[in-house]
Amino acid sequence: MSFRNCLATFLCAPLYALVLLFSASVSAQDKPLSDAKTFAEVAAYAQQEMNKLNAAGAADPRERARSFADIFQSAGEKLMEVAENDMERRTAYNWKLNAFRNQIAAGVEGAEQKVEALLEEIAAHESPQISSFANAYRFSQFNQRVGSTAPSRASFDALNDELKTWINQGNQPAGQIASVGLQIAERNRVPAEQFVKDLQAFVQSADCTLSDEQKKTLVMALEGVLRLAVGADPKLYGRTLDDKKFEWDKFREKKYVLIKFTATWCGPCQMEIPGMIEAYEKYHAKGLEIVSVYMWQQETDPVAVVKNYVEEKKLPWTILSEALSKKAGDPEFGTFYNISGVPTMVLVDKEGKIIMTNARGVMLQNKLAEIFR
């Protein structure tokens, strides 16, 4: 998960996931909600009530949804009372929204109107951190609708028009717009190349109200949809840790290359390292190269952090630094390749074409074994 998107994802996730996250280090105790004085204690209460509900076993789906709604609403209201900062208040709003959505699932009359009213309240909040959540939530709902709408020409046109409306609002990251657009195309069996071309034409037209800089960023993100697709040449660029220009064409000549977009703070990225080391030791002499691109580092000296990390992990392959690349005038990797999360890993063949996306774990090991058998 990317640094940029983790907050939005965290606050738009299902409530039960939020409760688990916040209560992971809290021992849930059987005590009333009225005794809760902190965010952690409210989360612990919610967890304890959910545990009771789960322990009771299966129930009628509507009754179960109604019970979850009661837990989430009471916890959200209490959290709003004890919240000490905007992050906690924003989470409280999210809990209340999820309570109303459970009411919708339970068939409670007027629940849809409650969601809309609360979103309007959030949008009008004086804190930008809180008010921005309304748009983030609505966009997440649009994204879910894209994934659940039956494919048809009519649905494609409707979703595409709605996506253009979101574009003109100018308040969603370019990468998220591009990713949702690609999902619309894929579900309706529209070739990605044609969809990107058509959407770029809209972005560059007078019908698009974005600023010139916003248009430039979105066009690049849309092109990024195609740069890491199967059959594409990723044309990898960047600067090595000793600040030398990385020359992709020379590097990948007559070799298979595993490209990993990553970050030192990313847990799932670290989980891939043992398998990558094993693959490098087994297949490097046979023609496998690996490049790790470290991006989204937020430290004061990101280059030093990456150098220390590489040394600590004893990584023997080529390392690129986004910090040094940006200093040299290169575009951000996240925008250029439309990367929405790390790790993102692709495998390139001897012709310089991507033959595998999501090149991770067992799937990667099986593919390499097939190539180098």
C-alpha cells in the first residue's frame, strides 16, 4: 500500500477492519461504553461487542447488520465525544457512516438519507482534513459501484460520464482516476489503449476544466496505465544510489529483469525479499537481473535511509532512488507508471517486454522455474 493512499484507504475501509486495527494493542475488557475515555478504549469496546456478536453464531443477515449498526453508531458517537484530534474525529464520522450503511443492509427506512445528510455535514466541516473525507468517501463508493455494475454499453457510458465529472471536480489523485478508469474499461471489455486514448482526448479538450498542470499530470497517469501492462516496454529510468543515470536499454539487453517498486517502510515489500534473494542466487548467472526502485520515502535524507536498508538486508542487485531521480528532473514513478501501491513487481523478458504483472511470491518462483528450467 502506498504512503499517499494508505490514509484514504484506512479511512474508507469497512469499519470492522478499523476496529481491529486500532484495538490490536488494546486488551478488550468487558466494560460499558460510558467508561471509555480515549480512542483506544472506544475501539476496545467496539471490539468486545463484535466478539460477542460473532460468538453468538449465525443470525438473520438483516438482524446481524442491524446489530453491527448499533455497535458502530454508539461507538462513533462516543468517539466524537472523546476525540482529541481531527484524525480521530474523521474516524468517528467514518464509523457513523458505516453504521448507516449497515442500517441500509438491514432495511432500515431512511438510512440512505442519513448517509447523505452526514456526508453533507462532513463536507461543511471547518477542518480540511475532515471535510475532504466526504469526497474521498463518495469516490470510494463510485469505485465500488464500478466493480459491481453489470457490463453493458449503457453502464459503460454512464460510468464513463461519471468519471469525467469526477475529473472536472479536480479533487481526486490522478492515479486513482486512472485506475478506476481502467477498471471501467476492463469490466466492459474495452481495450485499455482505446480507453486511455479517448479519455486523454477529453482531458485535453475544452470540456475538461482542470488546470494545465492538472491535465498534464492526469495525462501522464493515464499513459502509466499502459506502461506496466503485459507486452509493454516499461522504459525504466532513474538514478542509482551513487547518483549515476540508469541506462535501461543496456541493462536489460538479452536478460530477464524483475522490477520491484518498493519502499523501506513497506511490510509486504520486505516479505518479498527472501524469495527475491533466492531467485537472484539461483538464476542470476543464467540471465536474471533485479532492479529495486525505492519511492515514497518521506525521510529528511531518503538516500541515506535506503543505503542503510540495502546494506542491512544485503541486497546484491541494482537499486534506484526516486529522491535522486526527482532531483535530476525525472518524473515521479507513481505518476509515470500509475502505481497506486507498493510492492508493485513486474517481470520483463529478453525482448524488453513485460510478461508478468504482480510478479510476486509463489507465482514469481513458478514462472522463473519455467523460464530457466
